[in-house]
Amino acid sequence: MSITELSIKRPLLITVIFTVLILFGILGYTNLNYELLPKFDAGVISINTTYVGASPQDIESAVTKPIEDAVSTVEGLDIVTSRSMENVSTITIQLKPEVDDVVVQQDIERKINQIKSTLPEDIEDPVINRFSSDQFPVLNLSVSANLSDTRLYQLVEDNILPGLTNVTGVGQVSIIGGSPREIKVEINNHKLNFYNIPISQVYQALHAASLVYPAGKLSSQQQELSLRLNADLTTTDMIRNIIIRENKNGSKVLIKDIAKVVDTDATPKTINRINGVNGIGLQIFKTNDANTVEVSKKIKEKLNQLVNEYSKEEFAYTIASDQSLYTLASADAVVHDLILAIFIVGLVMLFFLHSLRSSMFVLVAIPSAMIPTFMMMSIFGFSLNLMTLMALSLVVGILVDDSIVVLENIFRHLEMGKNKVRAAIDGRQEIGFTAVAITMVDLVVFIPMALTSGLVGNLVRQFSLVVVFSTLLSLFVSFTLTPLLASLFGKVDHLNKSTWWGRINIQFENFLGAIKMIYGHILLWVLRHKRILFACIFTLMAGSIWLIPGGFIGSSFLDSGDRGEISIKVEMSTDMSLYQTNQMLKQAESIILKNKDVETLYTLVGTQTGGGGTTSTNAHWGQMDIVLKDKTKREITTDEFGVLVRNEIESSIPGVKVTALPMNITGSSNSPIQIAIKGASLENVKEAAEIVKKIVESTPGTDYVKYSTQSERKQIQIIPDRVKISSMKLTIQEVSQMINIAFKGNDNIDLKENDNEYAINIQMDDTNKLTVENLRDMILTNKEGRTIRLSQVASIEETMVSSILERTNRLPSITINSAAVGRASGTIVKEIKEKLIQSSLPTGVSIEYMGDQKRQEEAFSSLIFALGIGILLIYLIMVALYESLVYPFVVLFSIPVAIIGALLALALTMNNLTTFSLCGLIMLLGSSPKMEFL
């Protein structure tokens, strides 16, 4: 007994099966999370190490190179790039496809632990992160209140942060900007000279006066008590009255004699504003398994609760970006397309089958196959994201294919005079093999897509498998539910001119008859003029393919679209202070806020975000993230807005370099064109980079062209004279420690108050560290109490050094970054490659294309390979179906003909050949042979 006969003879069994499938599908749907994109690991690992006070040269030699050498022995690494900046070393590792990034991260951590003892003692532990889709913040917002900066920071740290981190699904909350409370011990250099006290002795006295440690225990037969020596500093007066030195005459030198103790706020390293209003920025990240939409909703509810709770302080918040809004907007757009597709399919079925009853037989296949798909999505850990929803939208046509084929053949048997049950069984059995073949074509096209590797594999895997699940379920529906419905309710409808519906269908049939006649004449003419047909086809094929190298169809990794969000990254002179950067960014803000198309302006001073959601700090950096009005409410595109703002800012504020990059689908911004020049000789690399930069600038479509390494900056070098230092009864370590405390400060000691700890920062007061002369006049005191000026034991020189040192695969490198405006990035890079072939670069220099170009090449190669496997499997299916090695080529010849229309559509609509459009071509591969099967 076949499955169709079982369905017809036991209708309640099939009803129960589909009821259970739909029930579990609904339950599976309730368990699915809303995400913008499928969860994926991009095969990128970053290592960030902080070494406060170190120059880029020191960072590179002492931190970056040792870590690079250690991790380079780990298997599975593709490209290792590093950037050594003041205070920070950042190493980014790109892994090879199909490498388990969790295992590689563990190997890297072991390698770094092995060499940790050889790294400088005062560096912070290296932080190792894997780049994934969950690293981007769900919400970026700014909070404010009618409080001083210090009290606002305290409110955020003590009350707001704990409230937000306790929200279900919140993984981490990061603070940007703000000034925490700090106790500053500002030492006067002249008073140190007067009392003959080295600055290091001040620190030692403060440290000795704040010791807390266990002091043993008291024990008896009745009890045992632990002892703890508690010398916590709890007030500023205690600090002021700490004894630094007791003189022989009985007098004492206290901290208040040589320094001012000020209870104030810390010097800010970053500043945050939203729409020109000062605040504290909060970046909120979710846990890996949390629902983006639900987390965002709960955070907003919690924020509103906190606003009411701290209404006396006038606490308020403003959201700069909300990932859930874009997620919901994308989901709503796809759901709208899905509903529209179902409606259109139903309308077409109604006209072709002439009966609402018969149309419902086919439409039942859509929910019967689609709803159980949610069960499979839940089992495999999928989410409702842009890719899975798009798959459900596109699969609507596929879901009804099998049922239409089976139902049409059943009606043919009904018209032959058979009863409904016999017609349903014979009609399905007669066409069953063809229906299986049609389904198999879809499967062999989408399964290879699901097996592709790399970033594109992570993106399209859920898309492909959702199509596979739905298609298999649609075949099951066409073999069971469709014949069952036809056997119970099937009826041959005869068109009748006496009814309005009959007249409409007769007119439609006459229209189809006329088309058949025209098609018949065309087919007859074509069969008599085969050479003309083949010539036309080959001409169209050659012409459509030529559209790609001819420049009419560009290529890029992903099409950015117009999301209405843009990031303006600002760079000042390398020696500019945070205060000056802040003042210039205020001018830039006033320019931007005058534009009527701006909805939200979120400003970061002293920091910039990278492509992986990471942040880097530098006093001369700034970033302004802008949300524009909906594209239907503005007259210019996001790219045009970026160019307009760039020109206005650079013309109004001298010395400012502006880069405007639209936000991509993940909410980050990166230069799509990245060309790395590397070599053993840094001088040759610089020479080659200058040549490449000129070529990139001369290529149409490039903009914001700049080096990854910035211009040189001034640095004061202190070169100790070892002989003089020794003769003055000093050591280099003592001199280094005194200079470090005076100009860098030391905040390792805390003041404790009401269970809170506040840093005590010991350093020279600001009036004694304004100029190079202040440095030269710094007082050093030896053990004998003799005072020496720094200039007596060291030479002090002003030099120019690199702000950022970059390396690629352990070789010095410079990367040329550029945006793509008005042209596809892949097309621009192709033109740059052609120009570089004709240019002469210094010996020993090599070029590597990074960024979107590298990702595009990997994605295209993976998808083209999947395309080839799909064509091969289609051929094998047809060989099995027709028992012939030759006949299948008749069907395969339809594929290149279909590509003609696809490429022409891309050219006429001025769209690019991207990863998603290539996926569309692969889907076309699955649909075009179906007509030949029938």
C-alpha cells in the first residue's frame, strides 16, 4: 500500500499527523528568538593588551612582537595583523575556513600564558576575544541627570548599572565617558626641593599608611578569632596628615606640607554627548542565547522604571541606536512579502484552476509545510532572522509546485470519468516520480549551499536548510494531504457563461488560448530557423556575461543599501589634547545638527569603534554616529549626506580629517577597500604605500582614502646618562620611578568610604608639568637628601615618532583604506589591480587585499563551487530519471538561458553582483529545470 492509498483510506490518521506537526510547529515558533542575522563566528580573534604610558615603539617591541611570535605557531591561522599605539597593542587574527575558533582561542591563551612572564610587569593581562554576531551592542544610549559629573557617574555605577545588568538576557553594560570620583594628591615640585624629599618617598609613605592584611588569630578552648590589621584610608584629612619624614629635631613633614589633597573627579579619557547634550554613554550587550527584541523591550521597561525611581535627580535617557528596531523592520518587511506572496499564489491558482475549492487544496500546502518548518528550526537551534524569514518568503512558490503538479493530474483523471478516489490514487502515482524529481532538484541545489564554508556559509546555512525542510514537507503534503482532499472534495467544474465567474474564466481561458496560438506560431518559426535561434541565444549569453567585465554590473561582498545611519570618524592633529578635540567636535556637532535630515547625533570624544564592535581610545580621535530620517522623508542618500557633511566640516574647521562611512547591516562601519602593503623594509613599505595611495585616489568611486598608520607625532625622549646618575648616588630605576609618578601618576591606592573605593592619584600638580622646561627642572632626591635636577643626569630631546605601527604576518605594513561611493567596491579594486600591474613598486614589497575584497573572493568561490556541485547533482538526477546520459543536457541548456534574464535584470536595475544576488542565481538554477521536467 502506497502512502497515498494509506492517506485516502485512513483520513483520520493523516489528519492527526498534520495536526501534531502543526502543533509542534507552533510550539517551535514560540521558542524561536528574533535576531537580525543568524548567529555566526566570523573566524576572527583579537588580542588587546594595555600598557599605560608606553609609546608605540615600546608597545611593538615589548608586547606586540613577543605575542605575535608566540601565537604564530598555532595551527589554523590565515592572516595576523597588529597595531601598536600609545598605551595599547591590538592583534587581529583571521582564521582559515573550517577551523574551530574555540579551539584556536584556547591554544592562543595557552601560548600567551607561557610567555606572560617575559612581558613587562606593569601591563594589564591580554584580553582575547572571538568576533561573533553577539558582540554588537543591542542598545547604545546616553544618560543624564541634574547632578554634577562625579555624582552622575556615581549614580550610574552604583544604581543604574546594577539595575540594567540584572535584566534577563543582558550580558554586559559598558560605560563611555563620565568622570568617576578621584582623590588627587597634587605634589608641588618646589616644596619637594625645599624639604629634599623624593617624590617616590611620598608614594611609599602613603602606601605604608594604607596597609590591610591578616594578622593571625586569637584561639582558646572556647573560641577562635581571626585578626585583621585595618589601616584603610577613609577621609582626605587622614591623607593630608600622613607623615612622610620625621626630622632629627622632632619636626615632621606631612603630605599636606608638600601637596594639595583634592576630592574631585578623575581627568576624563572619553566624553559622550547626544544631540549636543553631555551625558554618559552606555553600550548594552546581550547574552548569546537571548532574544534581541525581548532584551531591548525589557531594557526600555527597566530604564523607564529607573527614570521614575530617580525623578528627583531628573534622571533621563536618550537612545542613540536600537538593534531591535532594525531587526523588527527587516522582519516586518519580509513577513509583508510573505503574505503578499501567499495572496498572489492564491489568486493565480484561482484563475488557473477556475475553482475556489480547488485553489484551497493547493493553498493548504503552504501552512501545512511551513508551520512544521518552525519545529525543525527550533530543533536545529535556528532563529527568526533576516535569512530564515527570507527563505520562508521565497519558498512559497516552491511549496505549491508539487501539489499543483499532483492536483492537475488528478483532475485530468477525473475528466476521464474516474471516481474521486481512483482518480486521486492513479493521478498521484502517475506523476509521483516527476514530483520527486522536482523536489530533488531543489534539494541538490540548496544542500551544497548549506555546506559552504567561511563567513558566507554562516550567513546562508540557515537560509538553505529552511528551504530544504519546507520543500521536503511540501512533497509529503503533495503525496498525502492533497490527494486526500481531492478524493473527498474534488469536483470537475464546467465553465458556464450564465455566471459572472464563469464569464471571467472563459475570458481568461480565451486569453490563454490566444497566447498559446502566438506561442505555437513562434515555436513553429523557431523550429524552421534553428540557426537564427542559436545565434540569438549565444549573442544574448555573450552580451549578458560581458555586462560584468564591461562595468555595467559591479561586484561587491554585500550591498550596503540605505539604512539611514552613518558614522563620521574625525581625526585631529596627533598632538592635540582631549580638550581641544572636544571643542572642535562641538563645532562639528553644530554644523550637523543644523541639517533638517538629522534625527539623532551620538558623539564620542577620545575614542572610536572598530568593525568588530571593539573600541580604541586616543585623545585626538572622535566619532559621531548619525541617524537620519527615513529615506522616504529626505531627498539625499546616506552616501550623499556623508560627502556633504565632510565638506562642510573640513571647510569650517581647519586641520580636521573626516571619514564618513554608512553603517552596514550589523550596525558597524568599516572601509570596504583595504589594501595592505608589507615588506621587510619599512622605508620600502612607505614608498610603496605612497604609490598605491595615489593610484587609489585616482580611481573613480574611491573617497576618504587614508593610511591606517597616522602621521608622526612629537615625543619627548629622556635619555639618562648612566655615569652621571651613578655619580649622583642614584639608580636608573629610582629616576624612572620618580619620573613615572610625577608625570604619569599612580592610582594603585584607594580611599574607602561607605563600602565604596575611590582611587588616590599621586602625581605632580598641573602647574609643574606644562612645558619641557618643567620636565628639565624636575627635582630628583638621592638617599643622602641631595637634590638634583633631571637635566643634570639626562638629556631631554624632542623627536618625531610614528603614532601607529602596523604589522601584517610579522612584517611591517601600511594599509590603504578607502570608501566606495557610487561604484561597487569589487569593481573599484579590479581597476586598482590593473593599474598596479603597470606600476613599479620597490623590491621586497608585497600587496594583500583585505576587507570586503577578501571576503568577496572567499564567498564567490564557495558559492560558485556550490553552483557547480548543484549542476552536477541535477544532471545525475536526470540521468537516473531518463536512463540516458545525453537527454539531461537538453534540460541543462536551460540554465545559461535563464542567466541571461538574471544578468540583464541586474544591469537594468543598476544593482551589483553580491553574495545575495549570487544566491539568487543558485536558486534560479533550481527552478529553471523544473519546466523541462514537466
